[in-house]
Amino acid sequence: MSSERLERLLKRTFLDYQQTMEFLRAPLVIDRAEGLYYWDVAGRRYFDAIGGIFVAVLGHRHPRVVAAMQRQLERVTFAPPLHGIADVTLEFVEKLGAVAPGNLHFVKAFSGGSESTEAAMKFARQYFKQTGQPGKYKFVSCYAGYHGGTFGAMAASGTGRRKTKFEPQAAGFLKTFLPLHYRDRFATWEEANRFAAQAFEDLIVAEDPATVAGVMLEPISNTAGIVTPTDDFFRLLREICDRHQVLLIFDEIITGFARTGQMFAAQTFGVTPDMICAGKALSSGLIPLGSMIAREDMADAFWGSLEADVQFAHGHTYAGNPLACAVGSAVLDEILEHDLCGKARALGDYLAQRLESLRALGVVREVRGKGVLRGVELVEDPVTNRPFPPDRKLGTFLKRTALANGLILRIDPDWFAVCPALIAERSDLDEMVELIERSLRDALDLMAHAA
């Protein structure tokens, strides 16, 4: 493709969270993908360290999942949502409910994460209206958290600059801070987590618990920098929600499906929420798919006669799509049959060790995460923990050098994240970390010459 044609076509669309003018400095146009790698239109290979964007948990074009999709193409690819449901969708409901924690067996499939979080909040509000607590409508979430791009999901998100362009946001959304916000104010990480948990209760009480429907958060927050709270933080949060009859909703769109060492991070942290929002890895990148998973007893509030009009007043054209559900079932089967949760724990331990070796570069404050979902915080001085100045953030330079070295990472100005597919072996992680080290060295050189 000529540079003139590329520029002309790019000006007819938008790239996610990117300025097209900047993208054209070094455009990445993908031609194909296989396993752990992408190839661009020029034939150059890239190591995919994040599964596209925390999606391809089984790598790209996994044979078993592709075969399941091909078989379903020969049967039915769309069922009439106002009239019925596909058999393969019901099988998916059964399989996903069977691997969810506790009695979270009620499953509604959607087309992705934003739809799932949006549905969970609507489900919660309607649930309280139909169970005698109609005043409960507010949601408490976290600054720096992210729950999707639709208006309700955006309102629950705390990523300032991503939403200020679209404000005012919907009413009924409240924010508090993740434990990382308090890290340097306490002697220990455990104390910071206890304080952060108490802040949730303080906010709920101040707002009046009779008006609060749910607490929504990511067990490990991606946009905040792979922030990984303590088990105690989640235990306290569970107790707080129970005390005030508030639903605990885990956004597991990134943490779900084996990558933290269990099927869901809820199981990794040992706390069962009332609802889980899922997406991304659920289809390993083959087709859009997400799900809202709720306690089975909650669904009783939506069961009644036609005249009662208590059914869930929500739907999407592609919700429960049979082609997507066939793919989701194949992904779950592959994870279970090959114990990829166990593999994520083993690979995760090795990955953490390899990332810790980057401390030799003198710019790493912390390596955090669970399983193969890991983040590395970057600072100018790891002794004093002094950050890089606002106009010279290392991550800004790393974005350029990583791509130049054939590496796809999730990079913010002060941190980067990895989440390799669970088809990876130790040798693949070695290759990945070597590319990261080379890219960090190149970024430091580039930054030094830019000074």
C-alpha cells in the first residue's frame, strides 16, 4: 500500500486513542497473525506480548477455536433474539456458569466488555427495584479504573482525560481511590490497602447505603498500571458490601480466563463477587464476545408471569450470538482440558523473575500482577522512587522503540504491561523479556539524545 493511499484511508477513520498525524510517523498496518506473532504488510514480524489487547489468551488463530468456528458456520450463525435462542448458546451458558465462582451460574452473553458492564449495572438497578429497594441506583468505582467506552461504562470509569471530552456524564456514579493512590502515605502496602477499603465504606455511608446499588472494580486495574491489591483488600470489600446490601461487581474483562492463575481473579484473590463482567479472552480474539455472570438467585427477581413484566428489560442484536458462543465454548474447553490455569501460575512465577531482572537498568520501581498478567512501573530513580519529569516520561520513548524492535506492549508514560498468550513457553518469555530490555535501553538512549 502506498504511503499516499494509507494516509488517505486513515483520514477516513479513527484509531483507538491515537492521533492519526502521530500514527503516520511509524504506521503499523497488520497483514496476518499466528500464535504469538503479528506480521505487518511489509512482512515484518512482531512479538505480541499482550494478546492484541489482552484478548488472544490462546494466541492468534488457535486451531481448536478456528475449527469450532468453522463447524458452527455450517449450522447457524444468527438466531432471532426476540423469538428464541440457539442450542449452542445454552451450552455456552452452562459451561461458563460451571467455571464461575460460587453460585454465579446466571449467564447472559454479549458482544464485548462494554456491553457486559453496561448490562451488569442495568441488571443491578432493576434487581433492586424488583426486590423492594428501589432507591438503590448509585455505583461506586475507582479513579484510574476503566470499564468500557459506552456512556454508562464511561461514567463508571475513572480515567479522566478519556471521558472529559464527553461530559457531563450520567448521574449516580461515585469514585474513590485504588490502594496505589495511598501507597507512599503508609508504612506498608497492607496498611494502604486497608485504608483504601475503608474509604469505600466511608463513601457508601456518606451517600446513604439505601441509595447505593453496587461497587464495581477490576481485581487488577490495567489503566491504573496493573495495580494488584492484597487479598485482605477484597475480603474487607466483600464484608463492606454485605454490611450495606451493596452488590460487589468484578470487571474481569482483562483478568478473566486463566491468566491470573485461576479461571477468574475472584478465585485468585479468594473472594466471590455478586456479579462478574467478562470479555476479551473469552473468544481469544476470533470474534466479539462478552458476558455478564450473576448469582443464580438474583435471577429469581426476573422470573414471573407476562403480566408481572419483571423480565430483564435489556438486549442487544448480537447478544448470545451462536457463532460467538461456539467460539467461547471452545476456548473454555481448551483452558480446562490443558489446565492452562496451572500453566499460568507456573509461567507467571518465571515471568515475574525475568521482569525483575530489568531492575539492572536502574529505572524499575516495582513489578506487579498475578499469573501472566504483569506490569512494570518505571521511575527515574528507584532508590528515592522519583518519577520521570512530565516532559520526559520513559514510556513515551518506549512506545517508539518497542515497535521499532518488533514488540507489541501495553505502554503508559510511567509503566508497561505484558500478558502473553498461554501457548507460550519459557523460551518465548525469554525472547519477550530480551526484546523489552533492548527496547528500554533504546528508549533511554533516545531520551538522552532528546534532552
